Amino acid sequence: MTEQPILEALSICKQFGDVRVLNNISLKLGRGTVHALLGENGAGKSTLVKCIMGYYRPDDGQLLFEGREAQIVSPEQATALGIGMVYQHFTLIPNMSIAENIVLSRPNLPAVINWPAEISQLEQRMGEMPFQFELRRSINSLSAGEKQKVEIIKQLLLNAKVLILDEPTSVLTPTEADEVLDKIYQLTRDGKLSVLIITHKFREVMKYADDVTVLRKGEYIGSAKVADVDPEKLAKMMVGEETLTQAPSRASHKNRRCVVQIDKLTVNNEQGLAAISNLDLELYAGEIIGIAGVSGNGQKQLTEVLGGQRAPLSGQLRVNGQAFGASRREMVEHQFYCLPEEPLRNACVANLSVADNIALRKFDSPAFTSMKWIVKRKAIRDFALDLIQQYKIRTAGPEQNIGALSGGNVQRAVLARELAQALSVLVVSNPCFGLDFKAVADIRARLLEARNQGTAVLLLSEDLDEILELSDRFFVISGGQLVYQTTPQEADLQTIGRYMGGH
């Protein structure tokens, strides 16, 4: 007799307006197993897990937990049942301790918290946890990898029987990624946990998952034992008969021309502490320079300075031999553009249309205005339609708010905007973060094409595989300093991991 699944989603349907996001989706998570949930961006994965966690109410279908129907109407109720989730972005409160974050995550808190008793109880249970921490440590003192481990421990200490992981290794070094997944996998083998993991990394699926379910455009494509499939079959299930964008061959450039010079750049973070210290870097035309590192080592502040969103404390930035302050006028003059991390928040106006966001760089240019101040709406719409088609942006139309798009389609829209003009310099930060492999192939091909056309590309990425694939040469950043330089051909993963970890 087959053991009853611990969690079942049966014929789940969810619709937003006229768009059906989930259409009769079913999934069964076996006890003590790891189940991978795959699909392109916009396939419905996030909507499905939000229905499970109580953020959304399904329009139709059933959720069963431990064989009983569960009406989950809030994340707090999901937690009380024993369903926890580690999100793609940290949910920890930075200025509080590990213990305070764990206690305050409980669904039913007393009016007055007995902190000594709470911490004592947590300390007694810490010995059972896969990762060990001093509970009084501040979240601010933790590295990105440590924060991810605390997120997992938090759910285990909240007595999660089912753990949903959304891209759990995206902020980890290669060594940390294997360490975390090894520990999670062992908990399932010991029968202490059942795991539903959303990932775009086939290596993780093949090594750690027992079962896999694939969604495509809100439809259930199929489920299988991982032992019965391979990455090629999974890819075909995800994209159907569509073909992947082929990356162009890497063109050679004989005349190396320095386009960007960064000298002794020092930048403070929000707390007034140095995030970048005396950083020197040169970018050359027709070259992709990579900066690899764990999140929180100055990449965000460097991108903000280059994109004109943060003023440096000291140092000098020159483009084409001229001092550069990253103003809008200077960016247009020097053909200097930027795709920052989390583009919906950092490079878009969420409640404006896709067309308006695509036109943000050029809305006041002669092509889109009449008499210098009347905006030509049709010209903007036609421009957006052309880029929507070229970059395969999935949207209900150019008038749809960009905030309603999936993360991958926001990424495509902003990249389309930045590449839709003559380029001399392009700065991109985590351009493929959280994207499916088809979107990744498309974006990486476009970055290589820009490089081949003579653009100087600065690629900041926490994905070491991306750095190795795209860069001509790259640096490791740690503690706001460039601590190591190599090329993909000469790279030693152990050495790189050691420098990424600050050793």
C-alpha cells in the first residue's frame, strides 16, 4: 500500500482578472521526500505555493495536509499546521537577534514575552538543528549564507513538517549550496522533513530531488520520478517545442580601449560604514568583466554608484577620459546604461505601463515628443510593441502595468530598454537571478552580443556559473574589495570559493 502524501494540491485553479494563472494544477508531496517544482518564469510556481501558504485563496480545488482537507487562509495558519517556507529574499529583521526573529515568527504570541525562558528553550533545541548559531547574534552580523541557514533553522524551530524552498541556493557560494542541500536532504532521509523546492538548477534536481512536477503557462505538464528523467527531458517538458536562444561566438577585439576607469572608490552603506574601500577597476571595450561574490560584499553599492543612485564618499570615476557623475545627461552622452538588481524596484515605476517603462530613457527625445513637450503616445506604444516582440516579453499588452509581470519578464523589459540604443558601457547586476533556463539563455546571448559589438560590460553576479560562462576575466569581491583576479580558463573553484568566503 502506498503511503499517503503529507501534502496534496488537487486541481488548483486561480485567476486574476481575465488571466487564469493556474488551471487544474495537482501535486503530491510524499513523506520524507524532496519534490522539485519546475517551470519557466510565469508558469505559475509562485502562485501555487502562495495558495499553499495562504497568501491566496484558490478559486477551485483542494489542499490536503496529512490526509485532511485544509482551508489555509493565512501564512500564520500554514505555520500552525506545520508548513513553512524559505523565500527567495530574506525575511529576517536585520536589527534584531536570531532568537528574536525566531520567536516573533510564531503564529500565536503571548501579550508579554518571557525572553529568558524563550531563549533557554531555543538553546535546548539548537543541538538538534543542522546548523549551529549563537542565538543572541544580530542578523546584521551574518553573511548571506548564514542568513539563509537561519531562515531554514527558523522554520525547523517553528516545527515545520513541510518546508517549501524558493531558489534556496541563489545567494550561496558553491560550497555553501551543497552544504545546505546535503543537510536538508539528510533531514528528509531521517523522516523529519518533507521538502518542496522551486529551483531552476537541473543539477540540484538530479542530485537531491526524489520527484519532480513541471508547470507551463499555468498548466500541469506532468510529474515523474527523478530517476526516470534527465535534464533534456525536463527542459522539453518546461518549454515544449520552443528552441533556446543560441549564444553567439565570442568575437575577438584587437584594439583594447579603456572606457571606464574607477580609482580609489570608497562608498558607505546605509549605516555609514564603508561598503567599498579604495576600489580600482578598468573596463575595456568589447570585454565582459565579471565580479563574483556572495551578496552583501559591496556589489549593491557599486551598482548604485555606477547607476547614479548613490554618491561615493571618495574616489574618481572616469568614462572615455572624462569625469563621470552618472547623471541622466552624462549617461546619454557616454552611452552608459545599467540593469540593476531587482529591476522592478530599482529601475521601473511599477504602476506605470510596460510601454512607459520601456520609454523612460527616451520619452523626451524628438522621436517621442512634439513641440518638445507633447508626448507622442502612439510612437511610444509602437516602440514598445517592437521591443516586446524582439525580447519575447510576455504581457497582456504594452498598456499593462509592468508591476503585474513576472520577474523574468520585468528583467527582459528593462534589458530591452537598455539595449535599445547605442551602447558604450553596460552595467548588469544579477541579470538572471531567479529566471528559468530559457530566459537565462536569451539574456546571456544578448549580453554576449553587446560585448561582441564593442560594449564594455560589467557583470556583477552571485552565480559563479554565470561569471564563468560570460566573463573574459573576472574578480572576486569580498568585504568591499577586489581580492582575487583570474580568467574562466584558469579558474580554480576551491580557490575562488575560499576568496568568496573571505578566507
